[in-house]
Amino acid sequence: MKKLPIGIQSFKSIREENYYYVDKTPFVKELSESGKYYFLSRPRRFGKSLFLDTLKEAFLGSRELFKGLYLYDNWDWSKKHPVIKISFGKGVHITSQDLNTKILEEFMDIENNFNIKLEKPSNSGKLEEAIKKLSEKYGERVVVLVDEYDKPILDRIEEIAIAKENREILKDFYSVLKDADPYLKLVFITGVSRFSKVSIFSGLNQLNDITIDERFSTICGYTQDDLEEVFSDRLQDVDKDEVKRWYNGYSWLGGKVYNPFDILLFLDKKTYSSYWFETGTPTFLMKLILQNRFYLPKLESLKASEEIVSNLDIDFIKIENILFQTGYLTIKEKKRLTEKTFYELTYPNIEVKMSFNNFYLNDTLPSISDKEESQINIIEALQNNDLSRLREILYSFFSSIPGEWYRKNEIDRYEGYYASVIYALLNGSGLHTITEDATSVGRIDITVIYRGRVYILEFKVVDKDKEGGALKQIKERRYYEKYQGMYGDIYILGIEFSKEKRNIVNFEWEKLA
């Protein structure tokens, strides 16, 4: 049995040290033959660095590493190209000086690796000089690979002034690539985010963004076929459907893929857990959600224009953009309306959905210590079909939130907050929920399906103790009709919150006959 390449980003190590490898080399050939300048964005830990290293070894002519792979018999190994590989992945770029130091270190590595001397004083000058000297020295055009190009900006995204300083340094750094065209064989730039070309690559207008391109949708990540073919010996006694529900689902218009980090750790431990999510905490994103009073249930089916999905701008950061580019949402459907393209986004899988909602509770409600206990109690209440107990749990949960936290965040004026918290509690518990559940006469706020039973929830925020008619609305609009005959018992719940008391003031339910 081969070793699982958990965290391994070296193609050479994988091929020489008996690790599993999913063959991505057909993409190497296609990129080489189809164009010259490429940009790819993918979430963290998605295999971007490994693919760059695969490109490097191919252009260096390391044929023996590719034995048994597609490229071995489908590549001109007689030509070898010098490769400049630059990575901004290590360390934290606190200031512009840190970034300049990092770039200087990259150039020192280039000088040592290729035995050349770079004399130009500026970063851009040194890069241009390195490309020209390497092309002349080896008599072949140069391959330039840039990994995590955007990290110096993302590291300081909450400090706009520093982020802009780092952006300008990078903009100048990349600007020489256009004029270096005669000396270049291939340029491949990758990172997590898709900053607009104007802000980073203003001079590199020939850059082909393949992020949302069906032809390259599986360039990173594992497809279902990859999983079952390459890791077949690891899948014995594994429920493949459950694995798919937990970890599959990322899409960039083509086939759906697994995050390699997730699936490799699962295959190692055979335990369902939030492996990928726990490697990074979206604290800044949670701040944006709270500041913008974002209605959390919208994440089940979020509409976004092509402009929002495509480009991130430091000056105009959109929640939808960050959610998509960081991997918390993925493309569910592409729609063409009139002359504009729109995307419907959703959670990729159970891991992200459950973990994201739990993090929302932890981060936006830091004073609450009994979140997990509340979630366990909610599940037990639904197991016993004890809706009186469910009311007590929810009431107690909101009661535990200090008044100071409300005042600090002015959350009492945010009506969607109450529904967002319950939504996060339910999803963080791993329950099957449907939000904005469409019917012929309107949309159900939240539907919960558990053990063959259906719970239809409608929320209202009322002034003082005035009843808002949540249960009445369900009955009048007959939301429940879409589920009749499909499941067992159906329960309708009207939950009303008081702005003044910041808690539940009316909790009614009925079992339908």
C-alpha cells in the first residue's frame, strides 16, 4: 500500500517515495500547447503548489519522474527550459519592508541556483534581468511560476493601507513580464484570490484566467473517478456516498472535486471531521458578515454576478466574493439572463456547511460557552420530538448572550440576526435543513427534515410582545402542502422574537393531521 501524500508539495518526493499520485499531467501538455500566460485561483490546500511543481519538473526535463504517467509518452523531453519558481507562501508579510525582504531572498535563491549575478537595483529590474540572463545562458525560453501571489495582500487585508502598499510592490514586480515576452516559454500564476487585473496585472493584459473554465475545472482536486481508481485499496469498508456528502462538491463549472487535504486525512484516519476547515479560520469574513448584517440562510443559495465572482478589490470587498474565492461557497449553477451572466452559489459539502455555521456562532458570539451543549440538546429534543424542550433550549441560548454584546454590535436592529443564529445552531448540529424553501405561495424560512419528520419554521421579529402571526402565516399559505405524502409527521412552528427583550416571546407549534 502506498503512502498518502498529506501536505506533500514536491512532485519529485511523491514520485520517488512511493506516494499515491493523481495524474494531472494531461493539463501540463494542454497548457503548454494552448497558450503562454495563465492565472489560476483555488482555495487553500487544494493542490496548487503541487501542480506548479509538476510544471517545473516537466519543463526541466525530469522524464523519469513521469514514468507511468500521461506525459511520459506525450512530451518533447529533448527540450529543457530554465524555471524561475517564486513562492510567497512562507511567513507572514506584516509590512512592505517584509515583502521587499522576501522578494530579495527569492532573487538570492535564483542567483545561487543558476550561478548568475543580478545587478539591477529594483525588484522588477531584477526579475527582468533574471529572465533575460537565464534565456541567454541556456539558449531556451524561461518558465516563470508564481505560487500564492496574493498572500502578501491577504495577510494584511484588515489593514487597508499596508495591503495597498504590498499590492503596489507586487504590481511593479509583475509588470516586467509583458516586455519579457520574447524570453518566456510559459507564465503560470496562482493564488487563493482573484484580484482584478487592473489592480495587480495591469500591464499583463494577455493573462488567461482559467479559474472558471470548464476545461480546467479539475486541474486541482480529486474527482470521484480519481478517488475510486487511485485510492481503491484505501476505500474498503468505506461508505462512498457518505464520503461524497462530507467532502465532495467543489465546482468551477466542470466536474465536482474533493479537496485533496480533506480526503487524504479522511483516508488516513477513517473518521469524519472538519480537516480542511480547521486549517484556517475565517475571522475577517465573520467580521464582514456581522458588520453587513448578512442574512446567513442566504448562503444555501446565493446569487452573484459574474463581476462579483470574478474580481476582488481591496477598496470594495464583497462578502460573496470572499466566500467563493476562499472555498466556503462553490458554483451550483451558471445562468444567463438577458446579457448578463449570474452564478448561484452554495456550500460545497457537509464539512464546510457545518463547520462554517459553528464558526459563525463561536466568532460572532464569543461570550457563549454552551454552544455545543445547546446543539446536543437540540438533537436530543428532536429525537424525542419534544418541541417544548426545543423552545426552552433556544430561549436559554439567547438569554445567555450578554446585553453588552448587543450594544457593541447594534445587533438588536438587525432582524435577520435571530434567524441566522437558529440557522447556524441547526446546521452546526449537522441537521438536514432547507432554507428559503420555495413553495407555490411563498418561501419557508427553514425546513428541518429529521428521522422522517418534517419541521417547518417561520420567524418574525415583533415590537415588544406583540404577536406577529408566524404560525398563522404558515397555515394561511399552506407551506406544508409540498411535503404531504412524502414524509411521516409534519410539524409547523412559528417563532417570534422581541426587539426589546432580544429573545423569543412567542413559540407556537402544531402537528398536522
